[in-house]
Amino acid sequence: MSPRRIVATMAAVAVASLVTCTPSPAQEGERLFAERCAGCHTPAGTERAAGLSLLAQLSPRAIVGVLEDGVMRVEGSGMTAEQRIQVAEYLSKRSYVAEAIPEAAHCADPSWTGLDPGSVSWMGFAGNLAGTGYQPPGRAGLDAADVPNLQLKWAFAFPDGSNMRTSPAVAGDAALVAGPFGEVLALDVATGCVRWSFEADAMIRGAIVLGEGPEGRSTAWFVDARTNAYAVDLESGSLVWKHRVGWHAAAYGTGSPALYDGRLIVPVSSLEVSVSGDPRYECCTSSGAVAALDAATGEVLWYHRVIPGYPEETGKNGIGTMNWGPSGAAVWSSPTVDPARGLVYAGTGENLTHPTTETSDAILALDLETGDPAWSFQGTANDAFNMACTQAAYRDNCPDPAGPDLDFGMAPMLVTRPDGKEILVAGQKSGMVWALDPDDGGALLWSALVGKGSALGGIHWGMATDGRYAYAPVADREAVIVDVHPEKALSPGLYALDLMTGEVVWESVPPAEACEGKKGCYSSISAGVTAIDGVVFAGGLDGVIRAHSTTDGAVIWEFDTTRPVRTVGGVPGRGGAIDGPGPVVAGGMVFVNSGYGTFFQMPGNLLLAFGVGDPAGTGN
């Protein structure tokens, strides 16, 4: 065959291959993203949906995790496992590798010395059943004079993580914490090395609770994003039982469970707030819920739907998709238990569709034995909102009129004020702090406006109280859907309120210069806060953890968690925005999560442990 004929044949083969070849993985990932995701995430995203620049900061594993078990779970369910990886690799421009915790991060000596549930010094979202975020001196092991001398003792990095959502439960020499991909780890308090690990079916956003389980076994309980509740043997990390709690296909687990008198109280939220951005989705049919499980067996003892009754058809949207209502009122936060009154309190979110209900944006009081409603207090009426309302296009499922999205996202605090009376205090995303009378059907005692409020503003995750003041972190930023306080300017910072009157005693605003050179940085406080006698700890979206004097709010200690640190086992680590749960103070240590890549914030994968004295090595 002549050279010219050979060249011609090769050219023909090449053309034929171009016509018949399948797209490369990168091309397929780009196509899938453009087809299923770009409507919300481009060109720059919204305050609730990250743009391409932020998505590119996430690891492929983190993106796959969100598509499998996170807020994009429903969208991801329409893809194969290979397609989810292709989307992740396209966005991150990196190859997908499911990194494991290296052997170097495990303890050389796996024996335990203190796994007695009686030695628990912190557990749950706010450290106690009352949701106060306050740690008394005996359990704190730390006083105000010690705080300026805190030093980093060790840093633990979760491979490929971008969101640090759970705080550790501390018992004796063990700290139990959940990672971003369903891993539950028992860490040595002194060194941060791994004693044992357990793999849940999905990511875990809530905290872990500890106690005596079936047959007297020391047990840990937690709930994953798919609303699977688990009981795990505390000493070995082996499964005791598992039970799915949520009834709806979009049921989602975010809040931490509470453990009381052999019952595991579990909050249930919903992914429909996100899925509704797709105009083809029949929005919406889910309801927030609170359930009680037998802690020994996982049996459901009662299940309370926040929305009374079940949804009905309310008409079709602009492209002919049926809409339903009422719906929503998810329970995003952790429940608060009131043994004396036989009640459990829970905060709820907005309705997702019209008609609205009186149980949305509300504080509910439920009978601890039966789950029956005792009373409710509504902070904002007629709030119907879902993610369709944040989009420039595809707004078909947005309720008309749209509400402001002003959840109660924190656990209500049951606190004894200085005159000896018990009250409930709860902060709302509206920027309001409410004080209610649990002895008078939740009657309003006082209210205080400390922030402008917004979908991502006001009081987001949690307050703390020491019995004298209530400490309210305000996350105000530009995310106003409907301006309910047009007279109020954005007011991010930390506020101390008198428990008797609601009067603001002092305020502290994070300095703007802390954000210099940091992409996705905000000078505000969204995470929960934690109090000990004389000090309140508050982590900022600027990545800085600060300790404030409870006398005047002055900063007496701070640490920038975004600076480089050496980690246990040498896992690559980075700090970022501090969001979600407040710091944990237990046994003379302070534990801080760093990294929260959602909502345009700085991602990260660190758990930092501080103690008094010289810095300790982070090796093992």
C-alpha cells in the first residue's frame, strides 16, 4: 500500500472514531452538570447554591458525598455512581480517590482507660439536655484565668473533607466525633489518635450522645443524613442496632438527637427545600417531625408530624407540575428535654408551600411520653419559601407570595434566670431573641431585635447562657429574601442580653481585617457559642475562634484556624469558616471545628484541640 493510501486510510479511521466515540469522563461530567445543576450554580451561584469557584475548592469525594447523602441527594439519585464521580471530577479538576484515614493516625496502643458513660463531660449539640451551651466548672476543667494560656495540642484532619458539622462527645479519655462521610471515630483526648472507627451509611451532621445501652453496655447513639439512627458499642465500635426514622423519601437528618430516660429523641428535616428548585418536582409533601425511639432496641415509640394532616393538591405550576400543601416546617435543630414538665421542645422551619401553618417558624412543646402537642409559639407567620425563590430562572415552584425563610434553627434553651424562674430562650434567623414562659403555654415574656435577619442571618445555629446573660451570635450578611426589618442595618457580631429584660448589655463585632486575603470570608458569627464561668467562646465565619469576657465582651484569647497546622498522621488539612456547632469545653480542653464550605464560605476539614500549657506534638 502506498504511503498516500496509508495516510488516507488512517485519516478515515480517525474520522470514523470521532463520529462514534463516547464522550470522555470530563466531557460527560460537564454535560451532566450543565443539564442538571447549572441552572442553580452558574454563573456565580446564589447565597444558597455555590458557584463554580467555590465548588472547585471542594474535593471530588466531598462533591460525591453531597450528591449521595447531602442536600443534592435527590438530584444525585438520578445519576449512576460513575456519573456522580464524573461531575465531581469536572468541577474539582481532580481525580476521585476515596482517601482513608492512614494507619499513622491510629493509636499504637489501642487500649482504653475511661469509657464509662458516667464519665461523660460533654455530649449532644449544646452539651446538655437543656440546650444551654453552658459548661459548669467541674466538667469544664477550665476557668477564665486559664483561657489566655490556651495552646493548640493537636489537630485532626478528615481526608477530603470540606464541611465540619459535628462536635465531639467527651467521656473520660475518649472524644467521639463524626466525619463528613459517615465515619465515626473514637479519638484519644490527649493525642488525637484513632482508637476505633465505625462507618455509617451516610454522612452525619448531628452530634453523638452517650450512655448505658442494652444489657448495661456503654453505648453511643447518632443519626445519619438519611435519618438512620444507630446504637454502637462504645468500647469496640460495633453496631448494636440501626433503624430508619424518617418516613418521607426526602427526609433528612441534621439536628442532634437527645437521650433521656431510655429514649432517643430524634429531629427530622427535609431535602425538599432544595429539590423544589427543579420545576419538574411536585413540591411539596414532606413535614418536619420529632420521634422518640427506645434507646435499647430502636423501636419507634412515637412520631410527631409538625404539619397536621397530610398535603393536598393546590394547583399546577407554570410548566404543569402539580403542587401540594401544606408542607415543610422541618426540624433542623436538636430537641431540648424538660423532665420536670414532661415536655420536649423543638424549633421548626418555614413552610415550603402555601397554605402556611401555625407550626412553622415556631417553638413546639410536645409531651415527652406521647409526642402529643402541648403548646406552640410562632415567631413569623405566613413564611412560605423554598430554593426555587432564589433562582433567576426556574422559579415555578416558588410560593406566591414568597416568605423570608426565617427558621428557628437552634435548640431552645431552658434556663433559670437570676430570680429563680425557669424560662425558654430561643433565637431566630429573623434576628429576634424570644423569651417564653414554659409554665404559661409559651407566653411571651420579652423579645429583643439584635440582627437584621435573613435566610443566612440572624441567630443561625445556637446561643448559650450562663444563667445571667443569654449570648446571641448574629450571622447577618447579604441574604435577604424578604426584608422584615427594613429599619435595621446588618448587625453581625456577638450580643449579651439580660435574661430578666432582654436588654442588650454589650456587643462585640469581629474585625473586618481578619478577612483580608481570605476568599469566602465573612466578618460574622453563624456557629453556636459556648459559655463557661466568665467566658463565652465564639467561632467566626472568618475562621477565628475567640474567647470573650462575659463582663464586657472583650476578646481575651483568639486563634486563627485557617493558618497551617501539623495534623495527626500527616493527613492534609486546612482550616476554614467556623459554622455549625459551638466549641466543646470539657476536661480542661477546648475542641473547635474548622471548615464549612456551604453558602460561599471557606471549606476545611479540621478538628482542633486546645489545652493549657506548652503546645504538644501532633504526631503519634
